[in-house]
Amino acid sequence: MKHTFTVTGMSCEHCEKAVTRAIKQLDRTAEVSIERAANKVEVTSSQAREALALAMTEEGYGVAP
């Protein structure tokens, strides 16, 4: 399933890697696409949307509901 998130707090490439790593720890096969300028993260994963959002917030980023 494809999920689109609005994620705040990403200001650099390191942030993008941290978000990707958090998602991949939850689902190794997830596909992650990030548009930092638009605060947009697209994830294709079998995991629940809530679990993916939690992984990003636990990494320290804001995820809009």
C-alpha cells in the first residue's frame, strides 16, 4: 500500500537518511521517496500507516495527521 506523509523537521540529506532508515527498520522491503522541499514522504509498504508515522516521530520528525 502507498502512503503519503507530510513530515516536518527535515532540513538536510542526513534527515532524509534518518527517515528512510526508521522506515526500513520497520519494513526492510519498503520503498521510500522523499521530497524535502515539499516536506513530502511517500512510502510503499505493507505496514500500517500509523506504524510508519510512529517510526518517523520516534526519530524526531513531525508527521501531520
